[in-house]
Amino acid sequence: MKNKILKKKKSLANIFILLVATFLFSFLFVVYLSYSRHVEYTHILDNINARSIPKIIDSFQVNKHVNFLVYSTGKLINSKTQASRRLTYTNIINVIEQIKQVGNKLNKTNSFLSNNLKVIQNELYSLNSLIETRSKIHAQIELKIQTLDEINTEILSLYDVSYYQSIENKISINNWRVHLAEIVKLSYQTLNIRKLNNLRQNILRQKTLFTLLGQDTKYIKNKPFDTLDSYTKKLKANNLEQDGLLELRLDELRISGRAIGHGNFVNNLIGDFEKELEYEAIKYAESVILNTKTSQKKAKEQIELMIVYFVVAFFILIGILYYINTIIIKRLVTLNQNVQQKINGENITLSDKRNDEISHITYSINYYSKKVYVQKKQLERLSLSDALTGISNRRAFDIKLKNEISLIKRNNFSMSILMIDVDYFKLYNDYYGHQLGDECLQKIGKVLKNIVKRDLDLVARYGGEEFVCILSNCSSKNAIRVAEDILSKIQGLKILHQTSECSKYISVSIGLTTAAKNNRLLSKLIIEKADKSLYKAKQRGRNQIIVYEEEFQN
């Protein structure tokens, strides 16, 4: 280790040999015994330098990789796109290979660790397959929702043009329209249902409504509303067929449940693997302690023999032994105790003011402990950042929102949430490619970060093309100004979007909600309000800001 702080060391071996050489002829046997002790202690020091410190470093590295493996598993489960899934799974494979390499250094003979790691790798492969299947089904669901939108748009156009020109069958037409509206509403609700039982109830209700639609169309004979039966069949095929929206949503929920269960199982396997690693580290530490104690016991026995055989040399040897005990043994015991405290998680700094092998070992342990601490902090920071845009991620947003709610409960001020969605971003990705799509998200993230600058605020990527801002101690009026600034600056980027239906350039829709002390302060409820505002913004043509109103609940 190259470090300018460390001076040239004063060798304990040289000092000790000089002392023994002084009494070589008079106390040959004493020198021999003392030299054997010296060799043993030198061996202990070399063992610590050559094996203990590298194994401590390897143990820290394995723990770091295992923690990252747990984080990556959670990220894999929550992957929304195929690209994100593939990238996360590649990172997982790389981490497992690194664990294998470092694990072999720690213990090559433990087959349990290698077998357990193989099981974890196989289970992660199965989990990745589940997530891949879920992503494909989700893509099919999005296509079905798009088809539903197209059918609904055609029907609304028919009503707008022809309804008031018709004088017959208006009751049946109105009934058909009411039943259709409920089917569309229920179809959209399936996207937010998280329980299979609720989804099955939704399906049963839709089947009933489709039956009512069929009955309504029997009484509608006048043109152009005699075509409503064909729309009924299209809608029914889109929703109720084997590959329809509802069956796909059922499959997606089942796979999501399996993925969560499988993910928990994998995390348990990783936890067991981590415990086994800790056990191996403890065994190694115990063996080091045992060797030290054995050496101390032998030293004591030899000192007793020396007292018996060389009473005359007692006072001379006592000085040498005192030196050994003070300069080496006590410092080694203290060092060992301090290392054990560090292993147990205590945040202490080892101190040794001398300039020899033991002080260098002390410095090395301090150096690597600080390095591991910095790496741990970097890992924590990375776990709260979005890899693509460099801003905060969903996990950081959840933590910040929870803290803000706690502050609102203790203080009388408000907080505003901006839920931001890039308009027609899927079409942009399909038309321009994922690389330009990523660059677009990075530019938008940079704009948001430049606008929301206060340290007490937060800009985060919520998922996919969605971003979210937490504006602490910010009224609805001030939040609207921020949202307008965001809308303007993103339009000002002039990122061409030929497939957008609302703007020539990339634009965003923003849902805004404000929470105060007198509101129901629940994270889920606040996010739901912001989502509903965003949905209204999309529904009203996108590229605009909608502030949450209580009537949205209906």
C-alpha cells in the first residue's frame, strides 16, 4: 500500500535480535527460547498481513455484493419494460460471478456456499422468465386498451353526428349508451385492480352488461344506429375473448403474484447465503483468536521454565519479556479486540502511535474500514438514484413523501405534488427508437432539476415516462406557477415528436394536488389524487395542467 503518511518503520525483529545478541554467550538457552517466541510472533504478524486483512476485505466485498444482489432482485421484480429487465438481470449475473470469485478466495472447500449460489442463480433465472412474460402480457394489454379507445371514439363520433337527428328508439339507444359507458369504465378500472377476486367480479359485471347491450340493439332499427350491434361485437371480442383484455389482465395478476412470491423466496435464499458467509467469517476470527491464545499459553510455559533453570538471569530476562509484552502482545490483543468490535459493527478508529509492523497493520485496518464505509454510502446513494436520468428514483420519492407527511402533521403548512407524464411517449419510442427515447427522458429530467432547485424539494423518476415533484411548504398557487414553468421549458426544448396527437414537439401532462394539515395525510391517497389529476389532463387533450378537485373522485 503506497501512502506518504507512513514513515519508514522501525522493525520489531531488528530491535528484538539486537537485545538477544547482547546476552548471546551468557544466556544461550534464553536466547534460543526467546528467538523461538520471536519467530512465532513474526508468523502471527505475517499471517495477519498476508491472510487476515485480505480476508476482511474479501468479506466486506462479499457483503457489499450480496446487498446489491438483494437490491437488484427487488428492481427486477418492479421492472416495467423489457429493456429495464434485461439490464437488471445482466447486472445480477455479473454480481453473482463476482461473489463466486471472492467466495472462492474466502473458502474453496465449502460446497454448501457454491451449491447455494447455484440455486440462487437458477431461481433468479426463473424469476427473470416470469418478469419477461409479465412484460409481454402488459404490452398486449396496452394494445387492447388502445383498441378500446378507438372503438369508444368511433361510437362517440356517431352519437355526436346522428343522435339528435334520430327520432326513434331513443330509449334503447340511451340504454345502450349507458351500458357501453359502464363497460368502458370497468375496462379502465381493471388496470388498477390488484386482487383476483375483484377482477373476477369486474368480468362478471361486464358479461352482464354485454348481454344487456345485445338486448338493447334488438330494438334499434333506424340508421345509422343499426350498426351498434357491430360495435358491440368488436368490443366484446376485445374484452372477453380468450386473448382479450380481461383474460390478459387475469394472467398478468397471476404472474405478478407468482413473481412477488418467487422474489421473496429468492431473498430468503440470499439471506441464508449471507448468514452462512457470516458464519464462515466468525469461524475464521475464532481460529485467529485461538491461535493467539495458544501462543500466549506457550509463552507463559516457557517463561516458567526459564525462571526454574535460570534464576540468575531472571532480572535480565524480565526486561526483555516486559518489552515483548508491552510492545507486541498487549498491542496485538488490543488490536484483536478492536478488530472484533469493528466486525460487530462498532464505529471506532484504531489508534497506535508507534511506528512498526503493528502500527502499520492498525493503519491498514483503518484505511480499509474507511474505504468500505465510503463504498457503503455510495451504494446507499445509488439505491436512491435513477440510473438513466441521474435524478432520484421511486424509492427516494416514497421516503421523501413519508417525511413530508410527518412534517405537515407537526407544522401548519402545505405540500404540493406534481405528477408528470410525457405525452405519447410510447409512440415516440416506437418511432424514434429507445436510444433517442432515453435521451429525451434525460433532457426532461435535467429541465425538472433546473426548475425545482430548493434543497427541501424533490424531483424523481416515478417509472417509465412518468416523473414526480414534491414541493415542500408550497401552496397550490405557487405549485401552478412551477408547473407552468415546467410545461413551458419542456416545450422550449423543441424535441420533435411527429407521432404526437397534441403537439409538434415533446410535451407533458401534469396532475397537481396539494396536501395540508386538515387533509387526510396518507401517501396512497395523495398519490391517487395526483394520478387522477394527471388522468384528467390526458383525458382533456394532454399538454396541460390539471389541479385536483374533489369531484374527480366520482
